[in-house]
Amino acid sequence: MATQIKATETTPLPDNPGHKLRADAAAAWQRANREAGITPELTDSYRPVEIQERIFRERYVPGNHAGKAGFTNDVRTWNGTKWTRKAGTAAAAVPGTSNHGGGLAVDVRTSRNAATRSRPFVVFTSFTDPDRLAWLKAAKPHGWADDEGRSVNEPWHLTYYPARDQHKGQPAPVAPKVCPTCGK
């Protein structure tokens, strides 16, 4: 669990225009991409607490409904109240505790569509996707792992662990110029 940070405490990701992370995570992301020779296309990165709250409220309802029809066994406590996740929805962290809110997590696109087909990024289609496995191998010494994503069955979710970063403090490499509209 991360502590929520403010948007002003984030650093843009040149490899993924429009996305931001905490400065050390951003540098590690850039280093991992250069090491792997591929760049995963992100769908999410830093997330303000207001967005996390909206996502949480969409997926969870107040009360302990575990085992009842239409609900999972995922029960969380937020503001002193138990909340149960609706069946068919992905897990979400309690607002203020998300690694996205701490600028330490990203979500990678899992499929291509007409709008994304021409972009120079890779997508992660499953836990065994070859690009995903290659990227994770290269990213591990830079502190990136899929522990948290595996724990909630989300192959798209990656987390930065500062204590695991063997290159912490090294600057981010300069990103190649990428056109934000065409991806080239």
C-alpha cells in the first residue's frame, strides 16, 4: 500500500505521453524500457484520490455481502465501513492506499484496436505474453514487478518497488521523440 501523493509530486513519462509517476518510479520505468528495448503502452499510471474513490465506489458497495449472489468474497474496510466487491468487477484499492495514487503503479494495454494498431508500443495480452515476460525480465533489476497484479489476477498491473531497484538514483535515459497523435 502506498501513501497518496499530489499530482505536483509526479514526473511525466516521456515514453508514455500523458502519464506520470513518482520521480524514482518514472526514472526506473524509462530505464526498464531502454533495457528491454520495448515500451509497454499504458492505460493508467498516477491516479488522483478522487479518481480512485470513483473507481472504488463503482466496484464496491457498503456492507459485508460476501458469499451472496452478485458479490465476491472481497470485503474491504474504508472509513470504518465494510465494502464488498460486486461480481464481475476487478479489485480496487481503498482510496488513499492505491499504488496508483502513490505514483508507483501502471496498467498496460492488453489488446489492440484500430486506434492503437499503428503505435510503436507493445501490449500485454496475458501473464505468458512473450513481450510481457521479456519486459519483466529486463525491468526486475530496476524495481518493477507484477507481484501485486498476480495477486489480483491482473496481467496488466505492474508495481515499482524502490527497495528492489538495483539502479536507484541513476537518471532516466533520454526518451526518443514520439509523436503524441501518431505514435511515430
